[in-house]
Amino acid sequence: MRVVAIINQKGGVGKTTTSANLCHAIAELGKKVTVIDLDPQGHLAVSLGIRLQQHGGIDEVMRGEKTIQQQIIQVRDNLQLITSGSRLQEIEQLTENSPHRGDLLKNALQTGLECQDYVFIDCPPSSGLLIVNALFATDEILVPMTSDFLALQGLSHLMGTVKKFEKVLKKQYTSWLVISRYTPNRKISRQVLNILLSHFPNQILATTIRETTLLAECPSFGKTILEYSPGSQSAKDFRKLAIDFMEGRVMYVKK
Amino acid sequence: MSKNDETENDKNNLIGYDPLAWMDQEVEDYAKEEIEVLQQSIMADDNVLESNYSNQSLQDADENDDANYNQSPVHLDAALSIQNVSALHEKLKKVLTANDYIEINLSDVASIDTATLQLLVALKKDSVKLQKTVVFNSPSPRFIESAKLLGLLEILDV
Ligand SMILES: Nc1ncnc2c1ncn2[C@@H]1O[C@H](COP(=O)(O)OP(=O)(O)O)[C@@H](O)[C@H]1O
Ligand SMILES: [Mg+2]
């Protein structure tokens, strides 16, 4: 089982879009996938068509009130969702009656998901306690990136955090980047990509996800791109990305 | 994607500074070279790093008895993939702790994936920080091919 955090403290880079569509694409290939919405905003659940949030989620598991099995929602064939739940924000904000710990998620994932091939965690756009919990729980991270300059700045900050964790936890993350909102017709996009390639020569997944209107539309219908427009370029991009991720296919520089 | 775009790179650089520069000074400056970024639109399958992900079961690392566990040289298995990265990482960590000079034999490597290559790059960098030496020996043609494709030959020093 691979447990993967989809992480980037910058908002709007495509974490949730990648979570929903990549997970569905991997599930369609016959693998068993669980995706956890670790963002108190609950956008992942909405993107997958789950709007009723009375259902508790990962918050209750992290607080030790429920087990993972009790929170699972089967959202598609081979794909199950664990929602954020309404009290996840309390864990992030360190309110009086919430446990202040970094290992809550790791412990929550110990049992109940053994038969899954992949567990993905859709992280919030922050760098608080929820991110600490995500980095504790995983050995593998996937970083969605846009192709603009400030994204590089953000990535620098994130990699600094990751390196600190590697030191403290004495582990080595396997990390992947995905260009999740690529705008090929802008020149700076290519240059950002080149800089990324120079620092991550074996870590950028081969398929770039382009910026398209279809991808912006599908969350409001609670559908993934594979359902909303199965024949579209974006659907093809995500199907390819699924294989890239499963097999570690990356972009490289041709000399 | 036109080649001209790239050759004009220097003149029309749209990026004033590289915030990631601190991460790795050892990495070559690709900006000065002719670059072709392979994207799905132009990427034929044989251009992709194919790692022959064989599903044959691998010898379990635990088969090694503990006495041999921390010793150099380390022989890497034929098929190296993400499924075994954590086990290999645990093993290499122990070896790195126990030795100042570590030899890694790559002669049997018939397929290696990018996750494992990440691990070897990290090991090499860690060893430099710890003022230890990691040497990669007898790389198989497959290993060379994969490392070259990803521009890792120099970092790994094979
Ligand atoms: N490749 C894309 N093309 C078009 N719109 C996108 C793309 N990726 C993300 N979006 C849109 O951008 C917004 C932010 O994306 P989201 O995945 O929610 O980011 P994050 O989870 O990182 O905050 C959403 O409205 C989403 O629909
Ligand atoms: Mg999100």
C-alpha cells in the first residue's frame, strides 16, 4: 500500500482537482483507492458529489471517537472517500478541547485500510498541524504545481519544510511533482518547467495537466473529468497521469 | 513547442532569480543547454523511461541475516521499484550508519525506477554531508541508461 500526501501550502494549485481525478483514474485501472479529505473546507467531497456533510469524517477518527471503517463512503467502483468532517478545523486551530499532536492521522490509518492499494490525502493549503499530521503519516508526497514564478517561491518553502521533517523523523520522502495547471502558450511556463527540471530531474511526472475550462466546470456537478467529459483531453491527461504515478514515469531533459 | 524559444532563453529570461537555488548547487545549469522538455504531446512510449516493471517477487530483504545486514558492499537486487523503496531505504540507512565507506554494487540491476533513483541520489548527498563515501560500482547497462536519461550520472558519479 502506498500512502501519499497531495501537498502544497499554496491554495488553488490543483491539489483537490488532482486528488479527485487522479484517484478516480487509478481506481478505474482496477486498483483499490481511498482518498482522505484533510482540508476542513471539504472541497474534495463536493468534487466527488458528496454534499451532505453531517456524516462525520477523518476528524472523528483522529480524535479517537470512531474507526476508519465507520467513516468510509464508497463513492465509485474501487474508490472510497473519507470526508473531512465538521471538526477538523479544531485540530488545525488548536482549540482548547482538541488534541495537539502530530501523530493523530498516522495512528488513525494504522488499521482498516489494509486491503487498499493506494491511500491519498488531499491536504489543506496551510502549514499548520494538519500538514504536520500528513507528513507524519506518509513516506510519499505528490506536489501539484502551477507554472508561474510564485509557485517556485512556494515550492522552495515547502521543500524546506519537507527537509526539516526528513531530519527530525529520520526518513526520506519519495516525492513527485505534477504540473497541474499548465498553460503551454505562456513563455514563462516553459521557463518555470525548466527550472523545476533542473532541481527535480527525476521527480516530475511525465504528463502535464493543462488548464482547461472543463476541469474548472466538473466539480460543481460532483463529477470527475472521467465522468463529465470522458473523451476530453483533460480526461486523457489524467488517465496518463495515473499510469505515470503508478509506474514512476517522469519527464526528463533530452541532451 | 519551437526550438527558437529555447535558444532565445538567455536573452528573454522571464525569471529574475531561482528561489530553489539553495536546494542543490551540484545540479548542472540546464538553462545554458539546448533543452527539450518531453511532454505527452510529443512523447512516444519508447521515449519514456521504461523500467520493465517485472512483477516477479523480489527476494525479501529480511532473508539476509542480521549479521550481514550492515555491511558494505551492498548488492542491489535485479528489479528495483517503488514497492521496495522503504525496505531498501531502511537497509541503506543502517549501512550508512555502520560504515564510513560504502560500496554499492549495481551489476545485477535489470530494472530501476525513478523512486529508487531518488533514494540513491539522496544517499549520495547524505554521505557527503556526513563526510562519508558512497561509491557505486559495476553499474549494469540498464542502470547507466536510466541514470543518464534523467541526467543523474554526475550526481551519482558512476
Ligand atoms: N488544470 C486545471 N484547469 C482548469 N481549472 C483548474 C485546473 N486545476 C484546478 N482548477 C480549478 O482551480 C481552482 C483551484 O483548484 P483546486 O484543485 O481546488 O486547488 P487546491 O486544492 O490546491 O486549493 C478550482 O476551481 C479548480 O476547479
Ligand atoms: Mg483543495
